[in-house]
Amino acid sequence: MSMLTPPGMGGQYRIRGNKYPRMRRPRRRGRLVVMAVASVAVLGMMGWGTLQLIDVFTGNGGKASAVGPKSDCSTGATPSATAAVRLPEPGGITVNVFNATTRSGLAKQTADELKKRGFKIGDVGNATEKFDKKVKGTGILLGPTTSENTSLPVLAAQLASVERRADASRKGSDVDLILGNGFKNLTSKADADKALAALAAPKPTSTSSKQSC
């Protein structure tokens, strides 16, 4: 009996030859499972990255590429055009012309010119003590609160650098033109018409809307 023969087995399972049995280590199934999961994850990330690249190059991945008005992502504002401003015609505006300077006849001369441009003329004369010889600029336009965005802008287009004032206590719809020391003459009719056209033109405004940027 050989020393390598297990006891009790006799010579039936005797090991012959000069090779010895090698004991194999048990396979680690856990490592195989981890490697398989990692492979699946890598393949998934590669597939997702490929889809993102396709969206970028085809233009389907970003809402900002859509045709339309540009929006401000910081404020969520989208520009939109409003309707044209409806200003009153000169024929619907009554103007009182007052002279606050020492030049005689200035109020009548200016009133005649405004009448040629279609305005209705009311009172014409010297300014009250409150304004007489106290207006250093071109002049002052004085009207009720309702004229702030209607009659006053139309009349202001006829003068350069005129001051506008709205008086809440004032009654009626007439507006006053108080001529100051800085007044020389009215602006040319062509320039006044351009200014009125600019006032009446529609202006873009921003409407708030949530945008994903």
C-alpha cells in the first residue's frame, strides 16, 4: 500500500504514476456578479451619452432652438408687441397760450402757429403772477391728470425740452402752454410729425412666463 492511498480503500484507488492531484480553489461567484453588473452599467451610460449627442446634433434636445421670440431666461420674460398707442388729434386739443417772458406778442405768435398745425386755441395772453418771468426754460405744459399720456405728449412734440406737469386738481381737458425765457420757436412741423409717429408706434413689452433654460 502506498503512503498516498487513503486508509480502508486497499489498493483499489491506488494512485499510480508520478502526477499528484492538484486542489483547485473554489470559484468566486461574487466577483463574477460584480463584474457583470458593472458591465451593464457601463453599457447603459454609453447608450445614454449616445442619445444625448444625437439630440444635440439634430436640434431636438433644447427648447431654446425652437423658432420664436428670444426669451430672457434670467427673468422668464418674453418680448411681445403691444397695440399702437392711440393719441388724440391736434383738433381735439384746446391749448391756452401764456407768455411768461418780457417779449411782447410772443403768446399770439405761437398760438397762430399752433392753430396752423390743427390745434384749437383757447385763451391767449400773459402768464399769471405764479409763472410770470419765473420760467427759465423753454416752457411748461400744464394739464389735468387725464392729459398726462394723451394731450400733453402731443403738444410736447411741438416744442423742444418743454416741461410737463399734470395737476390732479385741474378741471376740464384744456392744457396750458406757458412760454419761458428759453423759448425761441416751435420745432419744425416735419420734426413734430416724426415725434408723433414715434409716440404712436407700438412698443415691445415683456410678458412673464416660465422658461426652462
